[in-house]
Amino acid sequence: MEASAPSYDEFLEAGRAALSLGAWSAARSQFERAVGLATTPEALEGLSWATWWLEDVQACLDAREQSYRLYRLAGDARSAARMALWLGDDHNEFQGADAVAEGWFNRATRLLDGLEPCPELGWLRVFDAHAALGRHDTGRARELAVQAQELGRRHQAVDLEMFSLATEGLALVEEGAVEQGMRCLDEATAAALGGEYENLAPAAWTCCRLISACEEIRDYERGAQWCRQVQEFSRRMEARFVTGVCRAHYAAILGWHGDWSGAELELTEAQQDLTANRPYWRAEAVVRLGELRRRQGRSDEAEALFNEVPWHSLAKRGLAELSLDRGDPAAARDVLVRMLRRIPPGSVSRAWPLELLVRADAALRDDEAAAAHLAEFCSIATALGTRPLRGAARFAEGVHAAAGGEHEKACVCFEDAVELYDGLAPYEAGHTRLELARSLLALGRTDAARREARTALAEIPVPSRNAAALLTTLDLHNNTVLSARQLDVLRLIASGLGDREIAGQLVISEHTVHRHVANIYTRLGCSTRAAAVSQATQLGLL
């Protein structure tokens, strides 16, 4: 007897099961088969989520709109409101179409009006909270997020409750209540990666909120730990869990830890993905790729990337840093003062412009402005308390002291900053060591200055113009000199060893070997191991 063909219900359940496992293509296939048997709003809703994850934007929007219409025809206002909410979010997420998104959110509001409180009302509240965060209205954002959490608890909708908790956490962090806010974000992310969310999309959004917060407050230790958890979750699902904008935040964490090759891979792929599927949001990858290029010493490329999206706050910051790198503090200050005027007092987002303003003010010998900006920046760094921010505050204090001729004090500040950055933010540690070398040189301690500068060269592929002048004074020419550790790595490469063997010989991680090799390529202007060995041999380095 022949087996009967699968029914609509079987295809629908198979599609939902595939979605829960992250098998997006399989889910799409099952839902399409279900729709082929019966065009129902439920099957189209499932199809819309499969195509959402596959980033087939038009197919997603088409399925959502058709599902919305069918729910309306069936008189199911609550489900229609749910589809209106997701359509609003899609138009924001994929196209940056704020007016269209607002239209769908307003439609959801009207459909829910008069209904009993339900999870859909909670999602509306949390989307409104997100909009409030964008306006820096953190008080309203927290109020709405708490309302959404209550609806999630009441209806046992864990994904709603936890995503709302993450949104509340983000608002608290923005207000400076970092410890409390990060506890909220940690809990929500643990629930997301622990499989408690019914819908995996809010689970991904929760992880993105956490990683974004870590980037904002420079909590790169916490960020790295959670990034590893996200990677492991993606591996178990056999699917990419973090997509689009979230990959750009993730890349920033990798870059701060010195994994420039990993950051570059994530950013170039994120830029391609966003350009194809979320063009409005491609700026998030562009600005971070620009910052990576700046750190790599590829200033012209960095400037071109920043100028692609000059309205973005990180592009403004990047252009200000390029001006400082090139010895033009006045241009940097002009940009930074305008940025600061647009950020409300008390917001942690003021940290970056304040930090750079201290450097610009010091270079312009404006001690009064430097002292004021330094005091505000240090108060934010103290309140947030993360190691990189405390390191940045001590670095800024050192810059201010050195500008006033207090080089003994500056040395202490720079040494403290190096200790806080060490093992966590190698580029910042290297940059700080160069400023320490400058103050040591001013004190007549030339040998100590050379030692610090040599150590700095291991972490900064191409120093800024001002740093290059210092290296020339110290008779250290960066275009031909590799650090001692880089020479160790290159000698082992020349002897035919691979990265794992080199790591074993030098008792370092493979990741560290990768970083040294990337920096060797940059220093020697090469792109292969054979070419690096040949160039170093010609320069007499081996």
C-alpha cells in the first residue's frame, strides 16, 4: 500500500520545526509546500520568517503583506496586528523607510485598540521603546520596556519578556547605570542562547543589543566572552545567527582585541550583505571598516570610507581622529564640538568626543578647554568603570599633563593606561607607549624611550605622522624595523614552520601568531610569507 502524501498540517509543522533549528532553507521549502496546498495566513507567516533569515527581502515583505491581508479577511485583528508590527520593523531594518514603518506601527496600534492586553501589544511597546532610545529619551524607553516585560510575563512569552529586558538594559547603560543595565543584557542574552526564545529573530536582536552596548562602553572583555558564545550557538545551529548590522558591532569587538584579520573578514562580508539586503544600514559596516583602515595606517582609504557616510557619528569621529593623526587639531576640534552639542548632557555617548577633544585642546595649547573636557570625560569613565575606558581616561590625563610640561606626571598616567590596556586593547597600548616614549625623551631618558617605542611598534603597523617624527628622533625607522617578537615569528616562518608550530615554539596562541603575521605583511609591504621572508632578507633583518 502506497504511503499518503504529506498533508498541509505536516508541511506547516515541519517548517516551524526547521525554523526553530535555524534550518532556514529547509523551512522555506516546507512552508512553500504548505502554501501550495492551502494559501493560509499561518503558512505565509512562517514563510515570511524563513525568507527574513535568508534575507530575501522582497519575498519576506510579500509573504508578510499577504498574511496580513488574510488575517484581516478572517477577522483576526490580533494576528493582523502582529504582521503589521513585523512589516514596520522590516521596513526600518531592510530599507530605513521610517515613514512606511511608522504607518505599519500605527496600523498595529489601531488594530490592537480595544483588544485585551496581549503579547502583540508588548511588541508594540518595545518597538516604541527602541524609537525612544534613538531620540535619547531613555526615561520613556525604560517605561515602555518595563510595560512590555510585564505583558511578556503575563502571557508566558519569554522572547518578549527577555527582549524587553535587554531594551531596558540598553536604556540604563545609556543613562550611566552600567552595572544594572549590563546585568539585564547578560540575563536576556543567556535566555536567548539558552534556547528559551520561541522566535529566534528577537534572540538575535538581543545578542546584537548586548554586543552594541559592549562596544559603546568599551567592555571588550564581556563582549569577547559573549561573541564566543554566539559563535558556538551558530555552530550548533549550523547557521549564521548574527547577521547584518550585528556583524559590524561584532567586528569592532574583534578589532579592539587585535584580531584585525577576523575583523576585516566580518566587516567586508557585512558590508556586502548590507549593501545587497539592507542598504540603509551599510553605513554601520562602512564606518567600522574605515576605522580598521585608519588603525592599519591606510589613511586615504579610511578617509574615503568615512566620507561615504559623513553624517554618521562614527564617521565624524573617524575624520576627527585622522585630523589628529595628521597634525591638524583645529579641524578635529571643529568636528568634535559640533558632535558634542548634539548629545544630551549625562549621556555616555559623550565619552568619545570628549576624549578626542582633550587631545585636540592640548595640541592647541587651550588648557582651560582641555581641563573642562578632561573632567567630564573622567567622570563618565569612572561611572562606567570598564578597563579600556579607565585606560583612556588615564591616557587623556597623561596628554593633558604632557601638554603642560608635567612629564613626570604624564609618565605615571601613561604607564597606568598601558597596564589597563595590556592584553585587552593592543593598538591602544601601543599608541600609549609612544606617548610615554615622548615624555621619557623630554625627561632625557632616551634608552627607556627607545624601549617603549620598540614595544609599541609590535602593535601599531603604521604610526601617525607625529609618532613617525618621534621614531625618527629615536633613530627607529618603522619602514624597516620589525619588533623582536615579529622577527622571532618571521625566522620560524623562514625555517618552514606553520602557525601552530610557531605558536608552540614561542608559547603564544595561534591567534597571536596570525596578528604578528598580519603586522609583518603591513610593515614590509607584502602579502605572502615567501615575499615577507625575501623582503626581510634583503633588508638584512634576518
